[in-house]
Amino acid sequence: AQTVTQSQPEMSVQEAETVTLSCTYDTSENNYYLFWYKQPPSRQMILVIRQEAYKQQNATENRFSVNFQKAAKSFSLKISDSQLGDTAMYFCAFMISLPYSGAGSYQLTFGKGTKLSVIP
Amino acid sequence: SQTIHQWPATLVQPVGSPLSLECTVEGTSNPNLYWYRQAAGRGLQLLFYSVGIGQISSEVPQNLSASRPQDRQFILSSKKLLLSDSGFYLCAWSAQNEQYFGPGTRLTVT
């Protein structure tokens, strides 16, 4: 079974500063994907960034980047130049293909989330 | 572009009453669809997924059921709600190794 652990229930950062959110996971799978989702107060789940396990290069999306350490099963998210709109719950998620299902079916396992507050 | 709709947005129901939550996807055909539940202070838990009309797989046995009467419609139901069914329910669809979520339904069972 897959597990995802986010050890920081809450974090805060000053506007324009940089913050790193931690995530570790446990799996015996070799092919998988990792994601960070953002859930603002509206509760809409928004995909922030994704990483394929077979890629060594860390993914980057504008101010968001990850530090993917496959051997250590670690997947942290760095937010640079934090903005007030970054205030949200952030969930780390692990995805594998669902067994005995059609192509394109996946199971996401989520961590419990980190509540990030950006302070003006 | 693809969009995913859920309704109602919020719902308050008494214990023992039935439930029907609806999810529809536009802009794609034969999507893989998912129902998740998010309890307070926790991450998302996969409840059901569907790879086609009439094809439902359950990940967690519980008081809920799902149906897929049409290609782009996914329904979450219960015959008798329990207090523990309260939570935030999210529908999602997957494509190209990513999942996209709807706006969710907040269910409160009283």
C-alpha cells in the first residue's frame, strides 16, 4: 500500500519570501507520478505541479519547483516570491495506475495537507 | 476545453435520508471518473472510480454507492445517510496522467 506523509500541519511565510513544504512517501512501485495540489478557501483542488518518477530532472512551474529525491522517497515543494494568493492547503499526492482497469485509470493517494499562510 | 460540474454545491440532510450527488464532465468523451471524500482536517480518500458506462469499482466499502448512467455523468448515492457521511465530496476525471477536480459538494448530515 502507498502512504504519503506531510509532517508540517501548518506553516507561514512572509510575502515575497521563499518557503519549502515537505512530503515523503512509501511505495514498492517503480512507475508512479507525484503531485502537489493547492486547495484555497474555495476548496477547489488545483494542480500546482507534477513529477514523473522516471525523470531525474526536478519539475518547475513559474514560482513553484520541487526537489525530488527518489531514493529517499522525498518530494518537497518550494514556493518562491510568495504571494498572498498562495495562502491555501497544500496536498502532496502519489499516483499509480489502477489494477484491472482500463487505460488511463489512476489512483491518487493524498497526504493530510499543510496549511500555508502568507503574511503581508 | 474540458470542464467538470458538481451539484449541489452544499447540502444539509438528516440522518437516514437518501442522497444523490451529481457530477458531469464536458468537452471530452469516455472519461475515467472518480469520487473522493475529504473529511475535516484530512486528505482525500478515493471512494469509487469508473472507466465506462455501468462500470463502477469501489475502493472503500461503506454506506455509499455510485452509478454511471451516461458517458459523462457520475452519481454518488446513499439510501440512508449516517452522521459519518458528512464531508466534502469531490468528483474528478483523468487524462494524460493527471486528475482534474470539480468544485465539490459540502455535505452535512444532521
